[in-house]
Amino acid sequence: MAVTKRKRRGGAAFQAKKLKRNEKDAKPPAKPSDVAEEAEEEERDRIPGPVCKGKWKNKERILIFSSRGINFRTRHLMQDLRMLMPHSKADTKMDRKDKLFVINEVCEIKNCNKCIYFEAKKKQDLYMWLSNSPHGPSAKFLVQNIHTLAELKMTGNCLKGSRPLLSFDPAFDELPHFALLKELLIQIFSTPRYHPKSQPFVDHVFTFTILDNRIWFRNFQIIEEDAALVEIGPRFVLNLIKIFQGSFGGPTLYENPHYQSPNMHRRVIRSITAAKYREKQQVKDVQKLRKKQPKTILPHDPTADVFVTPAEEKPIEIQWVKPEPKVDLKARKKRIYKRQRKMKQKMNCGNAK
């Protein structure tokens, strides 16, 4: 088949369009004062649109996942953190046999530059890793006193995806290792501005407080009326163990001298209970030895009976007559009742004959 060329439209219609364009161009240019007045009128009549979204520059992405063997409480805590942090990503649980350096590759695959990794041990101890992947630094914490959103049932509430304020204790600026942790927490928990999944509102606060050499995390709602705070949850306590120069390893920058491992804590508790049991057994043994020892008989003291007054002697009475037997009223009533019943039976039998 021969390809037919498409003919260009011509004729009167095309010429009329050209004439209209020429007429528009031929109009005299408007005065600058008229243009300014028109712009002011348009600005007055314009309806304000939604909050303007700028350019998303801070491309922080957080990978939140855990190892195998976590309990239900840890799983709910992970879900709460993912819900509060719209810039987070999830991944499948990692095998406990794998080395921690594998997490850097997982972060690279997921296009994440920060990581929160929950490591479970003995099905009762929970550790949290905060890492800047892949160059570091990273910090390892022991997580204690976990309370999730579903468990607390607080009255506070916030919009899903809203950006939080971060409030830090003044003690974070006093020591260098706390200053390093503050920068790491800011980069992890702060939601980037203009993130696609975030909302342009600030209605809750993440507070990080240092007390008893531990970091206490709380989440509060900001009430607009009087700027009061109402807790939302979750809440947990981070006990710092070590800070490493690399991501999930490397040279140790800081080691907490106040840290006591959970195994040592349980061992101390067991030793205290064992010491109490041993003390009770020793007391029982001493009591048994005292019972077996012969009692020391003290000599009679003649002055002991000086103030003792002898009691009056009562005359002995001898009863020569046998006492009358006691009448049992219940037995007498039973005998009378039986006798009456027999009499009634005999009378009934005679009437029947």
C-alpha cells in the first residue's frame, strides 16, 4: 500500500485564525499602573490554597527492622515507630546467625542511610542499634521499660505523618558522648521537611531526657489552646552500652562504666535470694544445736519464796449420797412421741377391722 501524505489544513478557517492572532498582537501595550492594579485585584480575589510544598532536599531514610526471636511487645514497638516516622522503611527479620555488617548491605539495597535495628537475645533481653550507614558512627543500647501505644491507652493523639519537635535535656550538651548521641538522634527521629509521606503540621514532641545515666523517650501531643502537653506514647528507656566509630562495629569511642548486663543483674538477684535462704538455714541449725544441749539446772534460791503468800486450805468434803441422774429432756420427748405414734397406729388398725 502506498503511504498517503496528510494534507495540511488550509483555507478560510486557517486564515481567520491567523487574522485573530494578528489582531491580538496589534493591541497597544498596557500601562504599568494598569498592570499593577489588575495584579492587586487578582491578589484580593484569590482564594488561599493549601500549604505550599517546597522541594524535598533532606533525603534521610530510616530502616527499622529486627532479628528473629522478638516478643509481641517489641513487634508492637516497631510498628509504633514506623507509624510515627513517615520516612522509615521496613524489612524482613534478619537471622541471628548472620553478622551485623550485613545490615549495611541491606540499607544500601533499601536506599537507606540510617538504621534502627532491634536485636533480641534469650527471648527476654532487647538491644537497640542506632547506626549511620555505612560509615558510622553507631550506638548500642539496652531497651528497658517498654510500653506501646496499644498498652498505654493515653488520651493524647496526633496526625499520622505530622512532623515532630525534638526536645533534648540540657545534659546532652555537657558531655561529648551525649552530644554525639544527640546529633545521631536528631538525624534519625526528625522527619525531613517536604517529605512526600509527611504532613505539613507540627502537633507532637519527642522528648529525650537523661536520668540515672539512661535516656528516657516520651511522645507528647501539643494542645493548641494553652500549649499544654498530653502524652501519646510509646515510651521506653535506653541504657547506653557502647558507641562505635563504624557502622555496627569498629573501634570503640565510648563505653558506659555504669552499665550492668542483664545476666549480671539476674545473677545478683539470685545471689541475694540465696543469701537469704542460707541465713534462714543457719538460724534453724543454731536452734537445733541449742535444743540438743543439756539444760543447766540452777540451784534453789532460798530468798525466792520470801514474798510468796500461801493460799488458804479448803476443807475436804466427802459426798456420802449418790447424786441424782440428770434428766435428758430430748430423750424423754422422743419416747413420748414414739408412744403416741404406736397408739395412733393401733387405733387405726382397730377402726379398719
